[in-house]
Amino acid sequence: MNSFKKLKPQKSSECVQTLQNQAKRPIIGLLPLVDTEKESYWMLPGYMEGIIQAGGLPVMLPLSDNPQLINQLAEGTDGFLFTGGHDVSPELYGEKPIAQCGESVLLRDNMEKLLLKKALELNKPVLGICRGIQLINAVLGGTLYQDLPAQYSSNTEHHQSPPYDIPIHTVTLDTRSPLYSLLGAEQLEVNSYHHQAIKDLAPPLSAMAYSPDGLVEAVYMKGKKFLWAVQWHPEFSYKSSQSSQLIFKKFVSQCC
């Protein structure tokens, strides 16, 4: 006999508080970072801790481009966090790498391409961070600056030194965007650690925030349950930044 009580349907705004009071949490699949020298996968604690604090259960996924495995992962997981890491291969958006383009991991690119498409097909919630926003944009038909210093003249600092939780520049939010609705502010101070960025925005995506030099810093996809991505790093700032906490909580609430 099933001893669990049937829960009443809840609004998404109530979901996070309920999760914090229950043992059962939505399972969030985290895409692993790769150490090619050590032939290993790894994870920054901040990704997991930010998800746990928001009421989710983070699980690092195996790295594989096997379609059957990816389909099973997509069906058995409540949401996905596309993390930072290596450069996205220019092959994903039809370009050849320039000299300043960093190392790519083909297996990771292939897996994330397949998993993103399957997650969207199943309407599973997706959050992208740093490389995540770049990967999502490339897979959905956009392009990237392969190296900002070489391809985009700017006085805005995008590659800060430690500590990484300290804001280094502002972003301006589109007041029509769901990110503005969540945070209620037109300006947001963010950290920044990247040398690639969105060049041409993928047609299915809409911009939610811009850096002072005009780069797209946050996107979402209309018509899906939840697909958001940011260029900055809430996994470094979630302990002290209310906006970072709210982004994680919004994502986890959609995975209920």
C-alpha cells in the first residue's frame, strides 16, 4: 500500500518552500566539466550548493553522446543545468576556429546538443550558465564571438580575477522580460569570467539583459516551460547575492 499522502496542486511560487519542508526534491541533472589532462569529469561545488539551497537535488550526469542513454537521462530527470567550462566548438555554428579560440571537448558538445534538443522536446526546464548560454545559443541557430579581445572592441571587463563572487560590471534588464519580473530591477551588478559571448542571437531566443558594451548577457525561450541562461556566474555569488539565489529558486520551482 502506498503510504504517501496525495498532495494538492501548488502554484510555482509555493513550490520551493514546500520542497524545503519535504524529503523529496526535484532531480536536477548537471552537465559535468571536463579535465582533459586527467581524463576526468568534475563539478564546481557552487552549482550543486546553489541547487540544494533552492530546494533541488543536483546529480552530475555521465558524459556520453549515446542517444539511448541521453533519452533515458532526459526522461528520468526533472531539469537540467548546463554549466561552464571549455569553449563551444565553432563547428556547432558553422565556423572554423580562430587562433584565439580555446580548447573544445567534442564529446561534451555532442552530448549537450543532443540533450538540449531532447529536453526541449520533453519541455523539461533548462538553466544555462556561462558556457551554457553560449552552447544553447549555438545549438538553436545563433553564433558566438570566439574570443572577445580579438573580435569585439570593449572597455567592459569580462574576465575578472579572483574572488569570483564580487560584481565587476552591471547589466541592464529588458523590462518586458521574465528576469525583470523576477528581480524587479532594471540594473543588476554581476560577476564575469568569459572570453566568448553571443554574437548573433538564435531566432528562438529573446534577450533579457545586456552588458554596458552591448553584449547579450541573459536569454530565455518563449513557449517553453523554462529555458533561461545567463552569461554571469550565480554559482560563485549565490551565498551573498539575492539575485543569484532567486534565479536558482525560480529554476528549481519550475522542475516540480
